[in-house]
Amino acid sequence: MVSLQLQDLSASYAGRPVLSGISTPVLQGGQLVALLGPNAAGKSTLFRRIFGLLKGGGEVRVTGATVPRPIAYMPQDSGARPVLTVYESILLARMQGRRLQVAPEDHAEVERILDLLAITHLRQRNIGDLSGGQRQMVSAAQVLVLNPQILLMDEPTSALDLSRQIDLLALLHRLTREQGLLIIVALHDIGHALHFSDAAMVIQSGQLIACGPTPEVVTPDLLRHVFDVKAR
């Protein structure tokens, strides 16, 4: 089964440290990990560093991968072209890094992902005509269609209504169980983290404050220390 471990990760912007000394235990596939922290804590930066979009010190160690590109990354803004249809944008995402020779199995996989996310009815809509929540679901489709073994998702529920948030997180949790995926999701909703995640990572000011099973990490003391929230 795939696993991920971060060892002393660091990164800087314009000479200013933005990540420092981030090390984790081995994060095994088959679980959903919540990445928590206040605004500007470094969650997006950490994802970019893990995915290789940002250079820095330390090591991202992936073991047990069985595909050439095991990690997929869903940023907050996917940058999907507004003139493309939903179907076209998902198919184009699947073909990234490959010659544009679309095989029947590529079309079949796009159809499967549309159905999985319950957005088949949007398939011929232009991206530019979609609501923010609909675009977010398309962004999720664009990474799931790659069939990654490790999935980094930066606030994938931020534009969704509550029922769709719950549906998406429940689906992601199910995929970790059924396919052995490791999915790390940046979340603002602590309740969602407690309900859906198996483990939690908490980042503050570019440093990892805690990492472990969610009930052991998300405690009243941590909420008070990191989020300035009084919990009973």
C-alpha cells in the first residue's frame, strides 16, 4: 500500500521562510487526513511543496506506489478554461503529460468520474457558465480522473453547500477504504474533520503543531492554542 512521509520540509518565498522543519510519521494509504490551520498558516504552501511546485529543503518520501505519477493535487483554483465544456476539461486533465491520442478507456474513465461525483448532467455545460460550487466539483473530477494513489485537495468543499460538502467528504472517505488511497484534505470546518478524517495534521505559521489520529489531535487545548476557540 502507498505511503507518504515528510522529513524536515522547508520552503521560502523571496528569502522569507514560509515552511520550517515539517516532519510527519508515515502516513499510510487507506485513510483520509485533514490538514488544519488558521488562514495563512501555510496549508496551500505545504501542498505545493509536497507536489513539487515549490522548491525547498527536506524530503517527500513516497513508498509503495504502483503508478508513475502517484500524487495528484487539487489547488483552490483549478484554472480550468472557461470556454471548455465540463467533459472536455476533465478529459484534458486526464491527458496531461501524454500525447493527445484519446483512447476509448479515457472516455470511459471520464464518464465514470462524472457519475461518481453526480455531475453527469453538467457534462456539456461550459466551465464559464458554472457556479463556484459546480466548478469545485469539476476540479475534484479533474484530479480523480488521474487515478492517483495520493491526493492533495486544497479546501475542496469551500464553495459547496452543506449537503454537497458532506456528500463529497463521504465519497472521499469511501475511496480511501475501497481503493487504499491516501487523501489529504485542507479543511476549515473542524466538525467535518472530526467526522470524516482518520488523522489530522495541524499547521501554524509554517510549522507542524500536531499530527496523529484525529481524536487525539483535535482537542480543546489545541483549538484554544491554534484557533483561539474555547471548546467544552
